[in-house]
Amino acid sequence: MNISREIAPHLPYLRRFARALCGSQKSGDAYVVATLEALIADIDAFPSNMSAKVGLYHLFMASWSSIALNVDDRPEDDDETSPAQRNVSLLTPRSRQAFLLRTVEGFSAEDVADILSVSPPEVDALISQAGREIAERVATDVLIIEDEALIAQDIEFIARDLGHQVIGVARTHREAVELAKSRRPGLILADIQLADGSSGLNAVNEMLRSFDCPVIFITAFPERLLTGERPEPAFLISKPYKVDTVKATISQALFFERKATRVA
């Protein structure tokens, strides 16, 4: 395998990860350079049992973790620091690494386990820890729009378990809009097909005319929103969902302070 050719397409993404992990462009880029220099010095250090991308991130984390200061320290905070980077600085180092790898870089739990040299259950625990730590920082009022009682109850438990307050559960368009008017939510978790035949999508669009907040759609009909012909939601979870997926998506939506835009 030509390692330089294999890893080249992944370097921009590694730089993005390094900057988020370190909290600054300068430090992040320096660690990427150090990783590449170490690889040039010892090409056999590249793990042959991993894909090029996973192996590259694994080497980077091994290099980063070899510096004792990084094991316990927080990212830098300078003029380049974005709101998301300031939020990431609040996470403990290991949960920060797992959270960024899973939610920003899009690695599977198994790949994150290989990168960090831990087990998949440990990755799940780290992601859950990150969710709790984020909630301590960005805990908010949550509105749930869901007509199936058991699913609504399950979603409410997930949100509360992360430290958020659920202001209400709406089963129809009208209930959702009235709840939002009386107690403006900081996060909306919405289905798109409601009990009376109304649309959760229309309810969300109506609310977003009055205020901004992140919206996560949880639906059995994702194809209705993923047409490629109109604005699509930033956060979309398909039913049946996994609890860890919902937790990670809630944390990601609040962590990156991404407001929703109306979806046609």
C-alpha cells in the first residue's frame, strides 16, 4: 500500500479534528505535522489492520496522547476559538475525543474504539459522558412533538436523562404551536406525521417564523425530508432509533449551536 497516497484525502479532515481537539488552528496543525513526521521516520508504525483513515487518526491520537499535558489539559482559548470550541473545552479529554470522532468526523463506534484503543462499550460510555457534560453547559427547555405515547415517553426520558427540562409533549400541530408560544423551547424534537393528520413539519416551520432554535426530526418517513430538492434539516433521525443516537444528536445540535431553518 502506498501510504502517502492512501492518507492524502483524509488530511483535511484530520486537520479539522485536530483544530477542534486543540482549540486553535496553530496547535492543531502543528500536531498533524508532528504525526506525519513521525510516520515518515517510521513507516512501519502505520497499523496494517486498519483502513487508511482510521489508521491515520489512530496515529494522530497516539502522538497527541504521548504528551502528558494533553491527557489532563483543556484546549486553548484564543481569538480563533468558536462557540463550539469553547463548548468542547468543557469536556473531559477522553470524552471530548470520543464525541468529536463520533459526531463531527462520523466514525462508527467500532472505528472510534480502534482509534482510541478502547472497547466499543467504553466508546458508548464516553459518548454518554460527553452528553451529560454538554447538558450541564447547555441544558435547555425541550418541546416534543410526537403523537405516539410510548415513543413520546421514551424521548422525554432521553432528554431528561441528559439534564434537559421537557416543557411539554404535543400530539397535533395546534398543541405544538400553543406550547411554543407559552414557553419558548430551546430545542424541538419533532415527528412529521401527527395524530390528527397534521404535519409536525408545518408546525415547526410556523414556530421558526417567531424564534430560532435547533430542531431534530425523529421520523419513520425520512425520505419526505431528504429529497435533495429543497432545504433539508440538519438533524434527522430515522425510526426505529437507537437511544445513543438520539442522545448524541441532541448533544451535537446544542453543542454546535446550530439554529434550524424552515424546511419547505
